[in-house]
Amino acid sequence: MTANFEVYITNFLAVILLLLMSYTIRRKLFLPKYELKDIFSLFDCTLLSCVVEPFLFFCDSKSEDVPRFVILILNSYQYLAYLSISYLWFMFVFKHMFGNIKRKYKSLIAIPLYIGALLLLINLFKPLIFELDVHNKYHRLFGYYIMFDLNIIYMASSFVVYLYARKKNGGLSLLPIWAILLPVFLGTILGSFFPNVSVILALVAIALTGVISSLQNETIYRDHLTRIFNRAYIDVLVHRFKHKKVIGIMFDINDFKSINDTYGHKEGDKALLTFANALNCSNFTKCTCLRYAGDEFLVFINSTNFKEVSKFISLLDENLNISKRDLKLPYDLTYCYGYSLFDSDDIDFDTFMNIIDGKMYEFKRQYHNI
């Protein structure tokens, strides 16, 4: 009964902690919507599991008095919840580091989750992950280690994605990757060797608290409308780009004043948000996107090859066309741009900004036939 009491206490405290974080998550995180969706789902999945687990342990202690199918379903749910938490964490890390994911890739990423769900469905009829004996007592089978490995795949992959993005992008992420990986890893290991010791959900709740707190620090670097990085983030990047060469691109939306005057400022905000989302969706690992001022945006590509600019512009045009079709925009969302190589050992940042600003306005003069 002592083990059960510990489960009740740890999960109760985890639920309280998650509920206290609820307001922060729902109201105060300035992240792109596609990232918030995964954070919300991760939060809700963990919270529900924290509620289910004590009830599951209670059912196990009164196993002969509880219907067999109830224990079976609850255990199956917890397995699926653990795997879903790992999947959602990977999705969040990927989107936070690279930008949104195309739909065709989401299905590939979800394959381990689908495999786990299929195994759990089979387990309902033919035990291979866990079984219940004649007294409705829970026992692990060899399939447990398959589920364990599927969780490890997502967690390990999130770490690889994080390191790869940090190396390629050149920007700075405030995401504390170890804040969740270490507690989840420790909780999983403990749960594997000591089935009656269940602390993983409490550790996940603590880890999420650390992640949310760190992400709140990004608020000062996030534009409140578009939720991409703002002008303040430039100082961080300039420090990061010291003794490096990167390509900078300045963008300016064409006829933005006309959009505001004709369709209203609400539609103007929608145009800015649509353009920012298109920039983010065009992010191919090496890019950092910022809103510089008004309808001006900056993109830094961690490369010295100007062919990367052509790739980015091609992806941007493709994404803007998709947005125009899907959102049924009553106007063309076009832009002018200028770009150059920034070498911090050769010129200062203000001089570099004047260069790309001048090139962008030369493009704009051509656009307006001046």
C-alpha cells in the first residue's frame, strides 16, 4: 500500500503543478500556433495520465473486484499516453528548431506511434505487451521492451534534431533540451527496473515546468503579432555570428499601405502574419527569420553560397501561393528583397544593414517603375 500511496502523492502534486502552469501555457507563450498546438497537446496528455495512473494503481490493488476490461483499457491507455508524450515532444522540438512540418512528413514521423497503437490493439486480444492473470494482476511481457524502444526512438531523435539544428542554423535557441530528456530518461529507466515505482509522470510535469519557464524567456525576442523573432533578437544573432559569414536578406511587402487603406488594419495584420508564416515554412534548417519593423522582415541563412537564396525565394513563393489559395486573399501578397554576405570581420552590422536595405529599395524602385 505504501507504493500506491507514493503514486497518489506524486501524481497529485504533478496535477497541481500542471494546473498552475495552465494559465501560462494558454495565455503567455508567444510561439507560432503550430508549436503551441503540440505544447497544448503535450500538457493535456500528461495531465490526463497523471489523473489516470493513481486510479490504475487503485484498481490493481483491488484487482479481483474490478472488471477485467477496465484494467486492460487503463493499462493500454497509459502505454499509448507515454508514447504520445514522446511523439509530441519530438514534434515540438522539430517545429521549434526548423519551423512547421509539411503534412506528408508528419505521417512518416508518426510511424512509431502507429506501430505502438497497433501493438496495443493486438494486445487486447493476444497478450504480447502485458497480460492480466486469473486474479487480474498486471504482468509485463516481451512487448513491453518494444514500447520502451519506441519511446527511446522519439526522445533520442529529438536530441539529434536539436543538435543538428543548432549546428546548421547558427541562431540561438533557448529551448532547454536536457530539461525534459533527463527526467524522462531517468523515469523510464526506474519504471523498467521497478514496476511498482511510478515517478515518470511527475518528472515529466517538472520537466515541462522548466521548459515553459525557459520558453517564456523567449517572449522578449518574439514579435507579438507574427510570433517569429523580433528586432531585439538581432543582438543575439550578431554575437552568435561573430567571426562567421552568413547571408542576410531584407524583405519588404509590396503595397502594404494600400492593403491597410483598402481592407483595414485587421487585414493588414493578417497579411503580415501570412507572410511571416510563409517565411517560417520556407525555413530549410539553415535560416533564422525575424520581423524587423512594420512590413520589413529579415532572414539570415547560415551559408556563404548564394544559391541558398534562390532556394529560399523559390520555397517562399510556393508557400505564399498556397496561402493565397487556402486563405482566399483578395490581394496579391508580393515582396521586394535585397541580400548580401555579412562578414563580421570585414564590416559592422549597421553597414551591412544599409547595404541590403539599399539593394531591397533598388528592387522596389524597379517594381514601381521609378
